[in-house]
Amino acid sequence: MRPLRFLSRVGFYLLVLLVFVYLVFPFYWAVVSSLKDPQELFATPVTYWPKHLRWQNYLDVFTMQPFGRNLLNSAVVAGTTTLLALLVGSFAAYALGRFRFFGKRPIYYAILAVTMFPQISVLGGMYVLIKTLGLYNTWWALIFSYMIFTLPFTVWVLTSFVREIPRELEEAAYVDGATPVQVLFLVLLPLMAPGLVTAGLLAFIGAWNEFLFALTFTVDDRARTVPVAIAFFSGASQYELPWAQIMAASVIVTVPLIVLVLIFQQRIIAGLTAGAVKG
Amino acid sequence: MARRSLTKRQAQIAWVFLAPTQLILLVVAAYPLFRTFQLSLYRANLLDYPLRPEWVGLANYVYLIQDAYWWISVKNTVIFTVVSVVLETVLGLGIALLVNARFPLRGAMRTAMLIPWAIPTVVSAQMWRWMYNDVYGVVNDLLLRLHLIARPLAWLADPHLVLPAVIAVDVWKTTPFMALLLLAGLQSIPEELYEAARVDGAGALQQFWFITLPLLVPALLVALIFRTLDALRVFDVIYVMTGVNPSTMSMSVYARQQLVDFGDLGYGSAISTGIFLIIALFVVLYLTALRVEVD
């Protein structure tokens, strides 16, 4: 019995190790590749750790590519989108989570349905609208179009948080003569902080990672965001992709996300499972 | 009387609070959707400004039904969806069961599970594209060392390998997410049930079959439907890894090519509308299957 148990324990840990390596290896490989010099990167057999670390690749991303500008674009677009979605979404979540009124159910369903929208189904109409409004190739084109997936999702997550807050505090505030807006901002929002962090984080990650709209509504580095830049990194010739730089840029944009995930993992998991949202 | 006016006032406030969200969704979702549908009945060039749409009725749809490339993209999307969702569910369930056991470093494992999810799809597509490189790629190197292949394979150039290669990337990126959803489901199963089963002499397999699986069905269903909807609209991973290529192009990739690259606003919109209808069907299915509670 004893040796059998020992063996199954070893098997279990081997399996855990295997899964761990499977999950982490591609990121490890990006880090390793981002630190290799060109001779080593384009050599066979493949080496699993760089012979010398070439940090220069990380500088090249900023000097040989307009990556600083792309990062700025992404930060402004994702940040503004998130703040706007949280602000507007809080009001809607308060209404949906607390008030009883006729027509609530259809509205709730409509908002829920928009979260499942395929972005491609509005691409043509959105393109024409953005051109008409003169937003093409600007930050606003992206902030504007990103509302389609951040706002309904934010409303949905926040509504579930509003429902969990006890009514007594609000009622006391109303008795004291507070207006609904005051109640929302002074009583509810502080209590909703965990919900705001969760929804905000997921909205930010969604906007930061978005590709289809960014690809279609921008033409140059004035508004081009990080995902589009990384997809289009080009080298000296068409056949020589600057893989070390691509990997360095990939690591640069992924590290902040991993740090956020490490800090807020409980919240993210709670938000993902409560809302069961798309990844 | 007082009660009625209170209800009325509540409704007024609620509508005022909902107004900004509704207005924004009307402008960014409902209107572009309607406009796309409308444009699908015209012939129009994306580059014309202002647009000069020419009414063609259902001609774009008639063409769509006969368009071999459209059907290829539908086929690719269906293969991508079925294979990736099945693999992700099975592997995700396996990983969830593994991580549900108590062991040291379990926290580290859960963190590792969030990494593929947090990496932007475009970035993971580029990472894997480099790993799949036929000469300098690590995938070939590893498989050669393990003697699983005899010579390097051109993963992204071989028409038979490229779709499986892309699916493998989606599986890598999404399985952990699936596992996290299922893990939450597993952890909501009361421990007492297992204890009772053990007292009755049920083995591990029986416990899994008669307790875990039936109680996991709701979580499994949610995860499954969400993944299906997501997979049906796949764009990023395919576009970045292979560009527009008949061996891999999904419905979304094909629609964007017609719409943007070829500037065919009318036909591109007809494809978009087709995709919308297909996915809407699944959304209705989802909403009825889950009967989401409002109150």
C-alpha cells in the first residue's frame, strides 16, 4: 500500500509540473528570445538560455519602432475607455440593481445581449459612422467604439455587486434627505469599490488587448495601439521579421498585465466567475 | 397613494440613470448594427467619401450563398469552434480537478493559470508564430529531440497543419480560463457529499461520475456556451498567425477582407449580417438555457 501511495503522489506532482510548464513555457520562450542577439536567435540548434543577454533589443523597440507612441495610445485609449465605462455604468447598475420599474427585464437582457455581440457585425456601420464624425485615426475612434464591449460588461458586473449591498445604509441616507445621485456617489460607490476594481480591471484588459477595431479604425502611429503595432512590426526587409524586437515588445506589454493579475487575482477570478465573461 | 407615487418616482430615477448607457449603446451598437444591415442591401465602396450607395436589394445575399470562399470560411470556423471548445473543456476539466486537490504551491499554479489568459491574443499569436518557425522554432526542436517527428515541419505553411497549429494556440490561451470557471464550480460542491459517498463505499471514479459531474453541469454549460460564442467570432489569432489564407480564414477574417481590404462595403456588410444572424441564434439559445435571473 505504502509504495503505491508514494508512486501516485509522484505521478500527481509530475502531472502538476507538466501542466505548469505547458502554461508558462511560451512566455518563458518570449523572454529568452527577447534577450538573444541576432546570430543566436537565427541559429540551429536552438539554445534554451541566451549565451549573452542582449538588453539592447528592449531599447531597439523604442528607437527603431515607434513603440513609445503606441504605448501612449494604448494607455490613453484603455484608460479613458475604462473610466468612462465605470462612470456611466455605475448609474445604470444602480438603476438595475436597486430600483423596481416596468421594462427592467428587457433592458437587462438587451444589455446582456450586447456583451455577446460579434464585433464584426457592426464593423461596416461603425466605419462609416466614425468617418462621418471625423474620428477616423484618432484616440476617440477607439474610445468610442470600445464602449460597445466595455460598457455592457461593466454594467453587468456592477449590477451584481449593487445587489449584494444591504439596503439599510441607503435608506438611512434617503431619510436624511439625500438625493439619489448623492446616495450613489457617497454611499454606494465606496461600498462598491471591489466591484469597480474588478469591472475596471477587466474593461481595461479588454480595451488594452482589442485588435479588430484598432486595426480597422487607425492607419498610422497617431492612434495605432500596441496590439496592431506588434502585429505589424517590420524589419529591414519583408522576409526578415525582427523577432527579437517583437518578443521584447511582447514582454513589455505583458509584464504589466501579469503584475496586475498577480495583485488582483482573487478579484479577477471573482469577476470572471460571477459574470462568467469571455476571456 | 403615497406608495404609488414612490413607485412612480423610483421608475423616473431609474430611467434617468439608465439614459446615458442606453444613449451610448444606441449610438455605438444599435445604430452601426442597423447601418451594417442596411448597407448589405447596397453596392458601396468603402473609400468613397461621401458614400454613393447603389440599391441592389438582396443581390449581395444571393451572391453570398453561392460564394465558395464564404463556405470555406464557415467550414474553418466550425472546425475551429468544435475542436477548440471540446479540447478546452476536456483539458480545462482535467486541470480544474488537478488544482482542486490540496497541495503546496497550489497558489502559484492558480497564478500560472491566469498568465495565458492575461497575455493579449495578438501577443500570444506572435509568440507562437515564432515558436512554430520551421527553421529556428522551438516546437520543431522539442519534437525532434523527443523523436516525435523525423524532420522539421512547416507548421504555418503546410495547409494540413496550419489550422491545427492555430487551434493549439487557442487551446493554450483559453484552457486555463475554462479551468478557472470550472474550478469555481467544483469548489461550490459541498464536501459533505463526498464524505457521505465515502462512507457508503464509493470509489474515486464513482464519486466523480455521480457527484462531481452532475453538480458541475451548470458551470460547464455556462463555460461551454461562452466559449462557443467566442470561438464563432474568432479573428485575432487567425489573422495574426496566418493572414487571410483559405486554409484557416474564419468568417470574421473573410468579412473584414471583403469589407476593408477590398473596400466592398455592401458585400462585406452582407457577410457581417450573416455572421450576426448565426451568432444571434446562439445568444438566444444561451439566454433561454440559462434563464438569467433579474430580481
